[in-house]
Amino acid sequence: MALADAGIRRLLVDSGEPRGWVSPRADLVTALLGVWFGVGLMIDAWAHTTRTELETFFTPWHAVFYSGFAVVSGWILWQVWRNVRAGRQGLAAVPTGYLAGLVAVPAFAAFGFADMMWHTILGIETSLDILFSPSHLGLIVTMLLIITTPLRSAWNAPDLGPRPTLGRLLPALIGLGFATTLVSLFLSYGDAMQYRPGRIVEAFSSVDDPGADRLALAMVVTNVVILSPVLLLARRWVLPFGSVTVMYTIVVLMPGAQTEFQNVPVLLSFVAAGLVSDLLIRRLRPSARRRGAYWAFAGLSAFATWTLYIGISSVAGGGLPAVPELWTGAPVIAGLIGLALGALFLPNAIGAVTPGTEDGETAGAERA
């Protein structure tokens, strides 16, 4: 036992080498295993929504969810162990971007055990209470840290300049997209993506319908949830075409699972909004050094998203809502909120403009 303790202590002592990065392929594997993890949660969310008679922790969907955790955790641990075998110790053995995910692995397991005990003693939540369960909140926070590992790995990767390709950025997009779905899941009570077209038209057809208030508030919450990750990425890189479409396609999967995909037109409106946002990025070229373009993108992307939301819902739901102030003003409010988010994310342009560099990128940024 003493020999084992001494071996562990030696392993935890930092050997002093600078931390390195995993290969882009390894990051992609991390992201794809995170998809297994995320889809497992979607299946579990579907089950909790549609199978209200659930009375046990041990279900097939929990098996998919926790097996996803096992494989992505095993992969993260393997990346560290490879460095240990190469002679690194302590933090030097942990690839850049992987530390938070590594710490989250045992924490998630602990919250998983707590969740099992919670369900065994107190039963299975089937309504709003599922989103406030302490064990579930612990699981979601640690899961966020695990599945965003590829994003942290890519953030300062030496092979990623200011203009990454879509293929190279894909692991980060997948990780952040699934992280956004987790946030939307735990804000389901304010998720406009779960509305059906007919209900959207009905809610905005009467100012006396309390549903109008709820829908307007849900649009604000959802606007912030889905736009903020895009603005984070646009502040860091000049996003390649297709980035927002990829993210929004992932984002709609969770509300789709929760509604059994009975609101497909609404979900498709967000995929279309992702494509429009990609076109805006190509036209405006927003970046941390082009504050005006960044702000314009933030406002126009939000305006386009919610214009498509109401427009496609009206086509699928039988016509325009009866109150013009609501369906014309809601996208404008969304655009103003987007503009405010742009100002919060980028109050001042970053970096000085060097003559002759494209899009205001500095020479130093280009060399990085």
C-alpha cells in the first residue's frame, strides 16, 4: 500500500514540461464520442417527457447516456495516460484544453451515483422539477465541461490561425453545439424551439392570451441561448462558411427530441437561420478587430432568425398572427437584443490594424 501511495505521489508531481496539444484527429474523436454522450441525454429527455410512468433509475436510455459518459471519459483518460507513458507527470501529462474535462469525469460519476440514490429514495421526476433536481444540475455542469473539451483544445491550438477551415473547427463546433443543447434543455420552460407552428400563430393572435407573454419571453431566452455561443466563436475566429448551420442543426435536436419532432417546421426555421447567419458572416466578415461588422452581424443574425421563425410558423400554422404589432415587433426586439449582446461581447475592437493585412488582422495574429 505504501508503495502504491508513493507511486501516485510521484505521478502527481509535475515533471515540468510545457503542456502540449492532442492531434486534430484526437479532438474529433473526443467530439464524436461526446455526440454519443449528448444523444444519450436526448433519448433520456425524450423518455422523461413521454414515459411519465417511469419508476426506476435503471432504464435503456440511462444505459445509452451513461455508456456515452464511459467511452468519452475513457478516451480523455487515455490521452493523459499516453503522456504519462511517455514520461510526463502531473499537469504536464494533461493535454491543453483537457484539464477541466479530466476533473469533471470523477465529479460526473459522483453526481451520477447521487442521482441514482435520489431517484431510489425520492422517485423519478416527470415534470418541471426534473430541471431543478440538484443531482441533475451537477450532472449537467460536469457534462458541459466534458463535451466542450474540443473547444478548449482548439482555442489556442498552434495550428489554428484566425481563419480556420470548417473541417479543423468541426470538433469545437460539435462540442459547443451540444453544450448549447444542454443549456436549452435546462431552460425548457423558456424554450421557443418547442412551440408548434399553430400555437405560435395562436399566441400572437390575441393580446389577452397569456400565451403571448410566454412566447415573447421564450423568444428572448432562446435568442440569448443560441446567439451567445456564435458570438463567442465569432469573437475568436473568422468563422468558415457553414459553422453556424452546423451549430444550429445540433441545437434543434434536443427540443426536437422533447417534442417527438412534432414541430419540424419550427426546427427547420433555425437551420435556415444558421445558413442565413453564415451568409451574413461571409458578407460582413465580423471579427474581434471589426467591431462595427461584429455588432451588425449580431443584430442582423438575431433579426433574421426570428423573422424566419415567425414566417415559417405562419406558413405551416395557417396564416399570419392576428396582432401585427406582435409578429412584426418581435424580430425587431430580437435584433436589438442581438445588438446588445454584440456590444457586451465586444465593447471595443481588439488589436491595432496593420496596413496591408486583410480584415484588420494584425501581423502577429497571422503568424500565430
